Amino acid sequence: MTESAKSVAEQTEQRLEKVAENVRKRFDRITEGKFTDKIKNGRFADQVDDGVDEGRAEAKRRNQGGSER
């Protein structure tokens, strides 16, 4: 490659690295304020699915020879 082609290639690579870094920063900023914060703040901790617990209890009773309810 000629010197000018190498120079253009290096400049392009540097620009792409900057773009990639900006995309990562923006993605982190966007996602940080939403789902991650909700998890950290325990947003989903108080949501209980009673249906799962009831299903487990019924299966346990059936396996022990008891009635379903």
C-alpha cells in the first residue's frame, strides 16, 4: 500500500473505534437507567407468582398420595 492509502486506512480505523466507543457509551447509558436499575432497586422482588407455588404444592400432594386440593 502507498503511504496515502495507509494514512486513510489508519484514519478510518480510528474513526470506527470512536464510533464503536460512542455506541457502547450510549447503549450503557440507555440500558442503565431502565432495566438494570429496576432490578437493583428490587422492582421485581415483590412480584410473586402464586400460581407456580400452588402448582408445586399440588404436585407434592399428588406425589405423597394425597388429593389435589
